[in-house]
Amino acid sequence: MYKPLIKPLLDFLTAIIGLLMLSPIFIIVMIGLAIANKGKPFFFQIRPGKDERLFKIIKFKTMNDKKDKEYNLLPDEQRLTAIGKFVRKTSLDEIPQLINVLKGNMSLVGPRPLLPEYLPLYNDQQRKRHQVRPGITGWAQVNGRNALSWKAKFEKDVEYVHNQSFALDLKILFLTLKKVVKSEGINQGGHATAEKFEGNRHKT
């Protein structure tokens, strides 16, 4: 009853309330990022959701589009703007994803939606993360976020899929607030975000 009916309803109602309550912050951040990114406050990208169906995720744009002499984008850490760094540190960049929740593409809690190019790289166990809708936050995020290895991150994702419940979702939301306040696990050593997933070198 919880997974097919109650959770989607709670997601929808919470997303509406969240957008209304956070609208002043939303507007301020949007204006600041529009100035920093030459009129582009939002970042759109295709991501795989439940059952690997593709959708367009929306986030605040924390990095500019600066390129080198060969017109290649500079490394992430060099493109991260000052305001973008603050927005990412405080997890404010995730607020626009409440729109994805309203549209039914995402849930408040679930495995984070990753890049489509990773789909062929998952093993059978890791692929189970797509049995539920992706979330704004998840079990992996409250257990290390970007500081986790890919192997550990996927293990947490699949663990959530097997144990999804109202109690676990509440626990994850509470721990997420705690993590945001402490700004824990945002970066992976030497990277502005997480390093790229390159597949399974060993069977897991």
C-alpha cells in the first residue's frame, strides 16, 4: 500500500508545500545564479528514472561553461562559481528537483538519478536501483554521499530498494537534514563532485 499509493501522494503534497515555503530562497538563488552564469540559472540533463525510462532533471546551475583554447569544457572544479559552491554546499541546488517530483519523474527519497551512459556498465545487482523512482535524497546520500565509492553507493541503493518503507524514508529525510547542516560528504577527494563511474572492473 505504501509504495504504490501513499508514497506518491506524500511526494506530491510535500513537493507543493516545499516549493511554496522555499519560494523566496528559490527566487534569490535563481537571480544570483542568473548573474553568475550569464542568464542561465538552471541546469537540465537527461537522466534514467524508474525502469530506466529517461527524463529531464532540473537543478540550479552551479558551474559556468568556460572552455579551454580547444573549446573543451574546463574541469568541474575550475568551473564551479563562488555562489555555485555555496549553493552546492548547502544543497540548495537540489530545490528545483521538487518540480520533477511534482511531474512524477522523481520521489523525495530514492536512489539518485545518474547518467544514461552508465546504464550499460551496471551489473545485474546494481541495475536493481532502477526498480523504484529516483530520489532527491537517498540511503547512499545519508551514508556518505559523494565520499562513498561507486561500489558502496550502489550497494546502498539496492539495499534501499529491498527495504523501502515509510519508516526508512522518514529516517533518510531526517538524516538528510542533518547532513545538509553539517555539509558532509559533498565532494569526493580531488573532485568538485563525484568521479566518473567507469564500470565494474571486478565482479561484485
